[in-house]
Amino acid sequence: MTQPHDPEAPRGKLLAAFACIYIFWGASFLGVRYAVQDIPPLLTMGLRCFGGAVILSIWTRARGDWEPTTADEWKTAALAGALLFIVCHGLLAWAEQRVSSGRAALFLTGIPLWTVLLSALYERRRPTTRVVLAMGLGVAGVAVLTRGVGSTGTGIDQFALVLSAFGWAAGSLVGRHGTRPRSATQTTAMQLTAGAVWLLSGSLIAGELSGWSPAQVGLRSGVALALLVVCGTAIGFGAYTWLLRVTRPAVATSYAFVNPVIAL
């Protein structure tokens, strides 16, 4: 079920939502880098999704905005959650064990490019020359700003980050065009719940808990995880889900050009 963007969205609310994803998600790259030093990568992202889902579910129910869900809505949440959190966040956390936060953010500037391409395929129309040129200039500008900063990891790490960007773009479009509740907050909570199930299951299958103990988590990693849950996920992802409803996907994903600067 496709739901068009809302041209009447309040300007102040738009600015606040963009500020959240620009700042919080830019800082999240460093947060992930710190968290995975003491916590296995899939577990880190699974806990991040689980915590965000709990916060947003409680908030939505407390406001009386939670509505009965359907099987189709959960199918959308499950697919979007797999792409957004297993493919994107899971690979990102895995690669950031070796790749610097600034470099990881640079690779994820591919998100708007993938979004424009996938949107064009879905809508069966060509992206405008202006949009393509703007995306190319954005990537080039970020590359210049972050040149020579931090480690780039192995070729496999770099491929994982490219795939991570694709996963986020694909998951965003699934969430935008799929069947979903009217409440953006409930939609976010459902996608995070699905993401937590995927990631925590993946963590168990990968054997991440073998030989690992919560006692190994230092103060810096613990604080980083808490900030990822509250700021990067509950607030940041909630703002992003809403932006996907009220703006074009290429505009909503413009944060990818700002995040590397914040990540540094």
C-alpha cells in the first residue's frame, strides 16, 4: 500500500526531525565503534533494536495511539527489519570492528544513491539529471572531507559496507511502500521489534555469546550502547520513519552526506 508524502508537514517539525537524524546518526557511528569493542556486533545491534522497540511501544500505548495490527503489516515490518537491521546495521557493526567511524560513514553515503536508483526502478521512471548530479557532488564532497581519516579495513569490510548501504535503502523503500499502521511511531516500533528478533537470532546462531559475559562491558561501551538505544534508535529512527512519510526518499536520506562530518 503506497502512501504519498505530505506536503503540509509543519516546517518546525521537519527541521527537528532532520536535526535528529543528522546529529544522532552521525554520532552513532562512533557509538557503534565504541560499543563493539566490548559487545559482539550482532548482539550490540540486537540490543539497540530491542531497547528502541520497548521505548516506542510503551510511548505509543501510553498515548493511546496503538492500533490492532494485521498480518500484512507484520510482513512489511519483518522484511523491512531484515534489510534495515540485519543487512545494514549488522554488517555495519561487524565492519566497524576494523573500520574507523568516519570511514564507515563515508561508505554509507551510498544510501541516497541506492535510494534514488531503487525508487526509479519501483516507480518506473528515470531520476532527473539534477538529482543525479546533486548525489554525485554530495559523495565527492564527503570523500574530500574525510580523505586520509581513519582505517578502511579489508576489501571484505568495504564490500560489507557497500551492501550495508544497499540494505538500508531497500529497507526504507519497503517500509515506505508496504502495508503499515497509521502511526509512524507504531510502524517504527514494529520494524525495530522485527529487527531485534533477526539480530538476536543471528547472534545466537553465530555463537557470539560463547565465551562472552556482560561483565566484559566497560563503562564507555555501556554508555555508547545506551545512547544508541535512546538517541540513535528510539528518537533517530522514529524521526526517520516519519520523514519517509512526509518527504521524498532522496530528501529523507540526505542525512548520509552530513553524518560523516559528525562522525569525525
